[in-house]
Amino acid sequence: MLAGMPRRHAPSGSTPYAVRVDRAAIEQAIELSRWREVVEWLGALDDAGLDEAKRWYRGTLRAAAQHVSERTWSESPRLVQLALALALSETPDEASRNGTWGRRFVWTDPEGGMPRLGALLGARDPAWASAFAALATATVLRGESARAAAEITAVTLPVYADGDAPIPTGTFALGWTQLVSMAAVASPPQNGDGRWIPLRIPRAGAAAHAYGVPTTLAEVLRATPRLDDMLAAALATPDALAEFSTMRGAGWDVGAAVKELVASGELDRERVVDGTLAALTRADRPTAQRAMAAILRGAAFGGADVRARLALVSHLMPSVHGSVTAVLLAAVLDAEPDEATLVDVGAVILARPEKAQKNLLVAWLSRRAETPGAQTLLAMAAGADDTAFAAKARAALDAPAAGEARGDAPDPGLPWALPVEGYRSHAAEPWSPDAAGMDAARSDEAVGVRVTTNALLLDQAVRFGYRDLSRLRDVVRSVASDSGMWWSSNRVLPMLRRWAEGGSTTRTRTHTTPPPAHELFTDRLVEETLSRLGELSELVSTPSRADGTVTLDDLADRLRRAGRAGVGPYELVQALLRLEPGAPRDAARFEGFSAPMWSGQVRRGWFDRRPPAMDAATVVRDWILAGGIPPRFAVIGPDSVRLAAVDLPLPTPLLALDGLAELCAASTLVEGGAVRYAQRPLGQADDVARYLGVVPWWTDAAAAQLEVAEGLESAFTAKALTFLTNAAGDPGPGAHRLLARSMSHPRPDSRLLAVEATAGFAAQGRLSASVLEDAATTALAEGALSLTRFADACDNGFRVGLLAWLWPAAWAVAGEALRRDRPPSGTADLLRALTRAVPVVRQHGEVPTTPELDRLAASRSSSKTAAEARALRAALGEGAS
């Protein structure tokens, strides 16, 4: 029997279970989640009553308790479910499975239910309890269900609290760190009203410490059973210590708590150090490694520790998080390493990005500059890109002063400008109208969306249906109904599936709010087309090119072939929205023949109306003579981004088609610096593709909506840029604004994608240096441009041939930054990028300097920005005006 756990016994004078128990009362207690009544009943069962209760549990109580628990996230029904599983399951495996770990779990324990569960577990045979604990703690939890680890630990901790059973790693250890971090939230400094109380840390069935009074991390750790073993298990569990990084407030510093417990002898210092260093050999998340760094600081990790573990520490230095290198480097330097070790460790530190560690190393080396190892490392530091840091190293070496030529001289081979080849789009490649083609379409759609995806899928269905309608139906129905293809975000495939099964093909009828205008229009086009499968041989709106556009020749030929089948209203308008611009003389291509409109019915919202009687060829002629689809550029104001209303040259009946009015209406995207969330139709890259699939000429409008919808921090923004560079419309202020801001993206790969997109527009002859300059300076003024990231993107752009376009923007941004009383962070990085490019720029004309640059370069400031200003001024040369 587990020490401290009560033995199960029947109360004196009790009558047999079968006579006394009120089944209706127990069932009602379970239904109403009155867990105290259930626990008291379970604790009072004698052997005969227990056997009967187990049969009843397997029959109905288990399912009833699970059903009530899964209706809500509250604690009481979950406590009932766990109490029944612990007391009435026959085998440990059954009890663990009946716990349904991770599906629902206790977040808080405000009424002390967990110690009562511990008592029920303690009433079982010790071997049974141990086997159950081993099974429960072996549960692998992922995603949101990982928060259930705390519940598993709280339930099974009594098994490990006393005795010498090994503390499990994995779920159990993670649950313990969650319990500790919950205690931080429950402590009054963070939880003043005291309403949110976490799971308690039980010890022999009792609460480890009181809540509702100020609590510290040291107190919580001190109350933890077998603290050395528990911390060792947490260190051996990947990312378990990340929970410790969430704790805030006085008394919850990890390092201070470890220091206190080590000093009192409650933690074995050597074991803590060895366990932490072993944990650092894994690739844990930075948050977990920050907690480990705090543990090492609390354990006073120093030179003596390093001398005994020198190989391991040297091995860790290149791969650990910066917070850890700060602790390790200080300890290595304290150990007074030999020359070889010093050079190995120092070279790693100089190659890493952390500035504080580099400064610490150079300061330490400057006191030993006469040694060969220090000379080697200082010479390496003197060639760093960071000129202020390099100046410190050169001063230690007694090298030339900062401001003289540096080792990283600009590359005179930088290209000036990419060759401008003009915009071209290759022909669209439709899928074959057969089973093999549909399989290819399915594979392609599963991999990724294109601007032409919806249009080519609809075209394939039309041509397949015209050849063999029944075969098309069979092929579509042969695909499993749960296939991701048919029920994806694609606008064609789900409705095609419903058509094949004889169901409704009205996709939007269940929407409580309508979808974005371009998707509503596409849905209506698909509905119209599906109702005509078998009679249509082709669609006049199918794109001719991969950018989603239709050529004048293709549209004229298709209208001539339309015959008596006619052209649907949505199909005709879609063709016009994709039609390439034409001169007035091109209207003559649509004379001499007529193309009747389809005489069927078109669904509009909840109503069916007959389309207007008109000639499609006439509509196209009028469209061309009126100038075709009008351009739509973003209007960028001082504190607003908006899209003006657009008038389409269409007859009134066609303008009334679903989605068109909203698609062309004025839209304010940003107002007063605030995003208008109600008007953002575009989100991820797929949304941009679907929008451009309807209006491929509105590239700038798509760019403006994308930035507002996804924001500058999203990785999807940069990934969608490729759709813009491959779209037909000219980029305007919105697209240039998006490019400039994407070059300041937090992710390096996203910045590279932004540079790639900028190069794409430049090579097509569609990038304006002046508009890009305005966009970049505006972004700086709005606080949306990180100069360090922008400098990195510009440096990469210069190297790939964007110097002619990016230099004006980078120079203007640098000038605006230097005009401020205090240049923003990253100004030095931008000046350094400009310095590298000066020799190439000067080959194409003089580069004027600015008073602000001259003033800063002539100042006596020792800042990094001033040092870079001097280097840039020197690169400009005496001939600068």
C-alpha cells in the first residue's frame, strides 16, 4: 500500500451495497457533476458493493461520465470521470484508457478535487497504482492537448511522491513544469482577485502549499516531492523547461530560486549542472534554453565547472541559444583557458550575432592583447561589419583608427541594373477532358493553387461533359466523398462533386454572411456552367494565358463558335474582366456576326431571374470602345489606404449580377492608421490567386488588400508576391508599398522573396524607382520599416542587379533617418549597405552628399552610426557635392 494513502473500507454499520445504494441518486450525481457525492460513494464501498459497482461502471456509468465530461471544459464533470476510472476500472490499462487523456482535462482545481483523486488511487493495490501511473505518464500528447500533461502529473504524482520509483520523463515531467508555471499565475501579484487557482502539487494526498497568499518559485520548488529527481526528469524532457520562461513577477526568477535552493542544500548542485549541460546538447526551443541558462546562473556555473567539462562546453558553444552562450562564455573566460581553447571558443563567439558576448570577449582580450591567441581573435574582430565593435578591436591591437579603409572593401563587381526584358506570360495549359486529365488536375490542385486553377477546372468539366456527360459523372463520383480535393477551398470542385451526386450546386446558400465579392461571382459562374454541362463545348471565358487573361483573337473565335447554345451572362462578364486591352479598331473583330445570350435561368441570391435579351458580340464591341476594364490602383493618403469605386462599361442588367457591385465598390482599407477589418477579402496566398483569377488586371488592388489583410508580420504576404509578379496588371502605389514593407519583413526568407519579386517587376519594366522611394520613406515615417532588415534586403537587392531601382529608396530613407534628432535603430546598417555600393553607383554619375551626413561624419561621436557615416562620406570621396 502506498504510504500515507487511506485503505478502502466499508464504514461501520453499513449495509450491503446492493440494498443501500440509490442508483438513481448516483446517476443524477454523475449527470449533474456533483463529484463530492461520487467520491464519497466510491470511498464507502465494501468489497461486494465494489464488485457490483464495477459491473455497473462497465455497463453504463463509464459512457455516461464520458458524455457529461465532453460537453464542457469545466472541472467538475472531469473530476467525476477520473474518479470513476480510478476506482472502478479492473486493470491499469483500462483505467488509463478510460481517462481519455488529452481530450478533456482539468485546468484548475479550486475545490481540492485532485487530492481526493489521489486518495482513490492510493486505495488501490500499490502494484496496480504503479502500473496505472506508468501507462498514464507514457501518453504522448501533441498540440493543444499537451496542456493535459499537468492533469496527468497531478493524478499520478502520489505514486512517485514517496519511495524510489524513477521519476518518468516526457509527459509527467512536462506536467510538473506546467503545474509550477500555473502557480506563478495563481500567486496574488499576478492574480490579484484570486479567482484563477491552478492544479495543486499534492504531497501524500495533501496540497503542497497554500494558494491565495503571496507565493514564490522557491516555495513551490521546495514543496515539490523529490525535487532533485523531478528537476532531472524535466531537464531530460525536450522543451519541458520552456514553461519556466513564462513566469513573471517578484519571487519567480528561476536563477534566484535555484541559487536559494542550492545554498540550502535542497538541490544537488553537481547534478543540476550536469543535467542542464546534457539538456543543452539537444535542439530545444529558445524559451527552454533561456530557462536552462537561468538555472546555470543560479547554480553559479563558473570556471571550475568549465575546467572539468571543457570539451562539452566547447561543443555546445556553436549551437546553443544566445542566452546560454552568455553564461558559458563568462565561465570559459573565468577558467583562463589555454590558447587553443580560447581561439576555438572566441572564433565561435565572433561568428555569432550576439553583441554583448562579443563585447565581453573583446574587453577580456584587450587585457591580454600581447598573447598570440588574443592577437588572432582581435584581428578577426577588427574585420567585423559592425564598425564600432571593429574599432574597439583595432584599438586593442593598436591598429589604424576608425574611419580609415576597412578590410571589407565594397565589391566593384556589383551589377548596376538587371536587363529589362518586358512582361510576358506563357500560354495557359488546360488539362485534357478525360479521366487521366482529371487525375492530373486533382494532383495539381492538391499541391497548390494558381491564378488559372478555377478557370481551367471549369473548362475541363465543360469539355469532358460535352464529349461524354455520363462518363464525367462517373469519374467525379468515383472519387471518395471525403477527398480533400472535392471539399477544399477550391470554388469548382465541391460543386462539381454535388452535381455528380445529384445534389444542390448552390455553394453559397448556407452562408450566414456572403463570401467576398470575387468568390461570390465565381460561385455564380460555376452554378451557371454546371447547369449547362453537356450542351456547352467550350467556355468563352477560359484564360488564354497563364496570368489569367483572355486574348482578343480567342474571344472572337469562341463567340463565333458559340452558336445556339449561347453565352451565359456570368460567363460573358468573366471573359470581359479577363480580356486584354484593345484599341477602338479592335472592335471591328466582333462585327459581322452575333452571339446570342443563353436563354436559361441564372440564380441570383435567393431568386431566379431570366438573363436580359442581348447580343454578346455587341456587348464586347461596346466594352472595347469604352476602353475595356478600367485600371484600379490603390490611393495612398497620409493616414489611409483606399480603393476608389470603378465603373464597368456594361449594360445595366449585367451590372446587377451577384458580386459585381461589391467587387467594384469603393473600399477603405486603412483609415486613421487603423485597419478596416470588415473590408478585407484577401488573406493567404490562395485568396490572392482567386481574386486575380477573376480580375487579373487589378494587380495593385490585390496588393493593397493583401497587405491590409495579412499584415507585415505574416509569412503568407511574401509568399503571395509571386502571384503579383506573374499577374497582368501594372503595379501601382499599393504594390510598391507592399514591396517596400516586405523588404522589412522579420523573416529573412520572406525578405528574400520580396527582393525576388522586386527583381521580377524590374526585369518586366514595371518597377518605378520613384514610387518605390515614396513607399519606403512613407513606411519609415509610419514606423513600419525596420532599417536593419531593410538594409539587409537592399544589400541583397544591390547584388542581384536592383541597384538602379533600390539606391534612390535606400538613399532617401537614410537621409530621412539622419534628419531626426536621434537616428532610429538600424541606421548604421543601412549606411554600411550604401557604402558597399558607392563605387558602382559612382561609375554612373556623381552621388551628392547631404548636410546631415556631413554633420554626423564630422562630429566627435563614437557611436556606430557616426562611424558608418564617416565610412560612407569617405567612400563618396572629395568629389561629392
